[in-house]
Amino acid sequence: MTTFLTGLDRAVGGLLNFIAFAASLLVVGLMIFLILARYVFGWSLVGTLELVMLAGMWLYMTGALIASRKNEHLVVDFLELQIRDSRIRALHKVLVSVIVAVICACFVYWSYRMLSWGLVRPQRTPELAIPLWISQASIMVASVGCFCYALRDVLVGIRAFQEVPRGSRLEAEGEQ
């Protein structure tokens, strides 16, 4: 089972990296194209910013998902660093992971509601008539992915808590 999950994680990571790379190229390429078209060639191109917005939404949401996957998202660890007992610190990590999972579950619900509303009452961008649900889908994908990674963190935290011997203390000041 662990081999399967590791392989799945690598495949998902590769897909996320590809999406982020492609979206980055689109955002940069379209912006350069827009600037050259307007200021060098004098062309007025409509709809280019709509494509940049679409690629930008997928880039931002994919970036958030990559950060969640790698546990590189923004954290406030002041309280955690003050805890000297290893078992209490592990319990603290489990508690934080559970809170994050609950918040992510709320985001899954809200993004589902937003996306389903966008499908029932479809809106389109003014120039290219791109359905707005395409950019809204990036929020749904990111919220589901972050929820899955939050559940992973809960399970890893519980396992770490169970493995810490009772009464163990952290030795080094900077050890985490």
C-alpha cells in the first residue's frame, strides 16, 4: 500500500509541476505578447488579459497545492517551538493538522458550492466568452488536494505521536 501511495504521490507531483510550468509559461508569454502587441506594433488585442487571468488562477491554485504537498506552506510555529516535551509537541502537531483538515473541508464545501452555482448559472468573460467555471475549477481542485494532504498530515502526526516515548524531552534548543 505504501508503494502505491508513494507512486501516486510522485505521479500527482509530476502532474502538478507540469501544470505549474505550463501556466507560468502562459502567463509570462501572454503578458510579453500583450506588451509587444500594444506598444511595439500598436495592435489592440482583446481578450488576452482574460487568458492571463485563466492561466494565473490555475498557476496560483497549483502553487498552493504544491506547497501543501511539500509541507512548505506558511506556518506560525512560535508555540510549537516553546514546547519542550516531545510527546506534547507531537500532540500539538496532530491538533494543528486536525484543525487544518477541518478548515480544508470547509473550503471543499464552499468551492463545490461556487463551482456548482457557476455551472447552473454560467457566466462568461466579456471578450472571449470563456466560461468562468474553468477558472473556478482550479479552486475546487486545489481545495480537494489540500484536504487530501491535510488528511495525510493528520495520519502522519498520529503515527509520530504514537512512536514518541512518554516523558521524552527535546535536547537541543533549535531541534524541531
